[in-house]
Amino acid sequence: MTEEQATEERAPAGVRVPDTRLAREATALVREATDDLIYHHSRRVYFFGALQGRRRGLSFDPELLYVGAMFHDLGLLPRHRDSGRRFEVDGAEEARAFLHAHGVPEDSVRRVWTAIALHTTPGVPEFMEPEVALVTAGVEYDVLGIGYGDLTDAQRAEVVALHPRPGFKRRILAAFTEGIAPKPATTFGNVKADVLEHFVPGFERGDFVTTIEESQWPE
């Protein structure tokens, strides 16, 4: 039995992956393109995001949430390391191309693109469409532990049993570093500057005040 079939049968914490061609092909693409670290993390983001949506009483499209969760870290892949763009945008663009190829309506494409592009921008997604809010909620739950007590021990255990996280803190920080170190300027004004400051010797974060003061404007 595959992991995907196990998910369908077990529905960890009562959450099911959408049984659609779009979801199946998203799973296959991400499974092939990434390693176990990103694959299992992305699946957990979906489950935790859906559980947070249920807890908050939000009405969301599970298929769009699933694609957003599965694609949200594809911008860390080696093929994007010379793009000059934030990794969040690279992942969002991959999702856009995938959804366009499947004839998904433009409003739905926009929701998924926005969900991925903003998933490391705290304080904004929670006020947007449910799919946008819940991709971020899933990421924040799995990576940062934000809202950890919102879910029960049993819910967490069921999700992690299917998609384990051995050494996750250390390994995800290494993945972030590898994915964004080649384009350090893209961390200006966002949380990934913290990663490079910790793990890349000689990195100097951009400074907003200095940028203003040293601009070409005379006043």
C-alpha cells in the first residue's frame, strides 16, 4: 500500500486528501521532484491547515488548499536558485503553471498563487481567503509551532504517524539555507534573512533604514 492510499484509508485526524485527478497529479509531481523532508512537510501542512480551518469554522476548497500546501516549498529546488526571485514566488509560479495546464479557473489559480507567495509573510494571510490563510496556518503550525495547543495530542500524533518528522528542525533549516543562500538579496525584509544570518558566514542582511538614507534622493 502506498502512502497516498494509506492516507485515504486512515484519514488522519479525520482529514482526507481530495480524491481528484488534480490532487493525485500534484502528489505525484511533488513526490518525484522533492525529497522525503519536503514531501512529508508539505503533506503535514495540508493536514494541519485543514484542521485549523475546521477549528476556525472556515469554508475552504480542500483541493486548492492541498495544491497550495504541496507546492509551497518547490521554490527551494535547485532549478530555482538562480532565478533572482524569492523562493515563495518561484513556488507560486510552479503552482500557477500546473493549475493552468489543468484548466483551473483563474480565480482559483490566484488563490493558490497568493497562498504560496505569502506563506512566510505573517500578519497578512489570516485576513485573506480561507485557502490563503490556511496554507500559512499549516506552515506556521508545522515549522514554528504557532497554535500548537489548538490541536489535540491525538490529532498531531495521527498526522505525524503518517508523515514523520525526524530531525525536522535541523533539516528544514538546512533546506532553507541551501535554497536561498545563492540569492541572498531576496531575503531583504523577510524572515529568511534570519536563516542566512545564522548559517551563512559573512552574510549581511539588508537594512530598511539604511536603504532609505542612502537612496539617490537628496531629501
